[in-house]
Amino acid sequence: MRWFLAFLFIAAMTALLPLNANAGLYEEKGHVIERVDNGEVNWTANTVRALGRGAPSPRAKSPASARLTAKRAAKVDALRNLLEAVGGVRIDSETTVSSASASSDVIKTRIKGVVKAAIVVEVRELPDGSAEVVLEAPISGILAETVYGGMPDIGAAVLERPKKEAVNTGLIVDAKGIGARPAMSPKIVDEHGAEVYGSRFVNKEFAVKQGIAGFEKDLDVAKESERVRANPILIKAIRTSGKRGSEIVIRNEDSKGLRDSSRNLSFLEETKVIIVVD
């Protein structure tokens, strides 16, 4: 009997692992997921999730009332965890949402609004009478607009250009094997550190809607993505720069070709960029 109970405990904990394990990237149903404090970020779907647990009230007068109080307590716990998870979202190679909000009451208020508007994606009633609730909030939309609105240089390099037939339809950066990490505002630089792509190069409307870059773990999946096909430029990254692995370095010759293309084409400002990570 003891071994059977131990088995059930291990199985239950394994099922909950994605929302409770240490930080790191993994793939689930083709999506790039990153574990953060008390939750996880889906960088492919641009969402944040958090799990909450709650016990029934000892003053509940019926089993139905007990289940209801457990669910309410679980949702409160999930909201608290989601707030922490959103704070752990990486903005760029130096900053998280939490560190950005430390100096901005506007960002703090917007974050709380995003969390309060989170949707319930799963409710579980457990055999001991307790409950679990999973909440989800978007990174895109209000949160992205708040974050990007605090970047004075966003869109600074967007220029009027003559309309030409699009030879290339997007950009894929293969950043596997260099420790690259997703972020809301990743940056691509050349070997001298000069920025080739980042917030300065994008139209804010596109960035708020779908992020400055998409993220995939499979290069073939990236090539088939509607975001960049039918004829994306493919560039291999050589290393990362900065504290958090979100500043990606490409070769100078590749950066020159990208700059030449971007003078005539609008795929960068329309954020038609995918970064492939481990």
C-alpha cells in the first residue's frame, strides 16, 4: 500500500511539473515554453500561465460549498502567482517586467490590470477536497503596449521606402547552440555590436499585436510559419551578448545583407522575424 501511495504522489507531482519546476526552456505541442517564478511563459503563443492551489474552508456547510471555497482560494493563489510570473517575463537582455515596473507606476498598474483580466483555462478538483486553477494572460496587447511605450526609440529607424516586389518575406535567425533566450524585445547585432534588428526597426502596431519576434524550437517549423513565408532570409547566429541571452550576434557579412534588404523591404518593421532557440 505504501508503495502504491508513493507512486500516486510522484505521478501527481510529475503532472504538475511544467508550472512548478525550475526556470528553463522546453517544448510542448510545438510551442516554446519557459518556466519562470511560479508560472510559465509560452513564447510561441505570447501568453503567461500560473497555477494556484486552494483548500476548502473548514466552515463550509456542505460538500458543494467546500468545493466552491477551495476553487475561490485556488484562484486567489493563481492570481498571486500569475502576478509574479508576469514580473519574470524577459523584456530584453538586461531587463524583466518586474525590474522595469520598479521605476514606473504606470507599468505596475497595467500589469495588475492584465493579471485581473486573466482567463481561467483549467480547474481541477482533487480527491482530498482541494482545488487547482490555472490562469492565463497575454503578453501581447496591453502589456506589450505598456512595455514598448516605455521605449523611446521604438520605431526610430522605420523609414518611408519605395514599394518594390517582395523578394524576401521575412527573417529566420537560427540561434540554436548559443544559449539564446526569448524576450519581448530581443535584439540582433553585428560583430561590432551595431544593432541590425530590434525595437528601433519595428512598427509599434505590429509589435503590440504579435511581438517583436516569434520563437520556435524547430527550424523546419519556422520555415513553414505564416509569419515569415514564403521566402524568408535564413541567418545563423554565432553567439549572444548581454546578461540574459536575448541579444543575438550575427556575422558582419550577414548583417550587411540584411541591411541592404531592409532598405527596400518592410518585413522587419512588420516584425516578420522568427528566432529559433534550443
